[in-house]
Amino acid sequence: MSRAHLRAAHESVAAILSAPTPPAWVEDALAHVPELLQDHANCEKKAASTALALMFAYPEDRVLGAALSRLAREELRHFEKVTRAMSVLGVPYARQRPGRYAQGLRAAVRASDPGRKLDLLLTSALIEARSAERFGLLAPQLPAPLARLYADLAGAEARHFTLYLDFAHETAQEEWRARLAALAVHEAQLATQPDATLRFHSGPLCTARGTTTGRSAAP
């Protein structure tokens, strides 16, 4: 993806995110690339499983199911690309505990329909948008082969968030915008607050004293 297209993708996802990724997270990610890649690989698998789970939850929605089938296959191809990059760079694959980001978003999803389907689509859109934003932030600062890979993924994730957003609009044309705004505030809190462990969707790293690594935490 060219710099112009990368910038356009970044601008499109910024329109639905309630807050940008803190610069401190970018610094932490660049300082912990192996850990970032290990979590990134897991995220690609989770993205595929999310698409499949929605297909099983709403089998009557054949148009959604067909789109999610294609999306799941693409996410798995992304997983394969990430693991190949890990092999080139000598980064081992590692089992990791789930971060608080995805758990926190799931906690905000309504328990029953019709609201549940809308919330699942919107939280998926927000995750894809945050991913696209962070790929775009990291790509210009990473060496090959990661720079090209992350630039390409920024565009792909921007397409994915648009897909989920379009289906959310079709699902609840009167409600989706207000519900997106509410969920986006929640997502932004999860993505910007300091975290003890670096994850692709975490906030900046913090120490036991409550300060970000090498920086003072925001009050």
C-alpha cells in the first residue's frame, strides 16, 4: 500500500474511533516487536473465529454468512503471513493469556437480540478499526519485512471495519449510529488506559508504581 493509501485508510478509521492510540503505545510496541508479533498472530486467529461465530449465531442471514466466510479465510491468510514473518525474524510462537481489551468489549455486548447482533457487529467494526489504525502507525517505523506487511494489513483491516459497519447499518438503521458512539467511548478507554502487558490492542505499558514505561502517566 502506498503512503497516500495508508494515510487515507488511517483517516477513514479515525472517523469512528473515539480516541487515537497514544504515542506511548507506539513507542512500547516498537521496543517489544517479538511480543507484539506473538499477540498479533493470536489476534488474526481470533478475528477468524469471531467471523465464524457470527456465522453460526445468525445462519438465517445468508448475505452476512457469505461475507463472513470470505473474511474468515482472509484473516487466516493474515495469520499465515504473520507466522512466516515471525519465522524470518526468529520469533517463537507463544501461548498468551487474553488481554483485557477483547474481554472488556465483550462485557459491553447486550445479552439478547435484537440488540446483541448489532453490538457484535459494531464491536467487531471497532476492533478492526483499531487494528487498521495501529498497523498504519507502525508500518512507517518498522523494518522489512514487517513494514510492507503492516502497510498491507492496514488497508485490509480498513475494509473489514467497513464491512462490519455496513451490516450494522442494515441491521438497525435507526439505532446503529448512537450505539456505535457509546461503544466507541468504551473501546477507547480500553485501548488507551495503561496496561501491565503489551498487547496489540492494549494501552501503553505501565509499572507497578502506576507510571508508563520511561514516562509519567497521565493524571
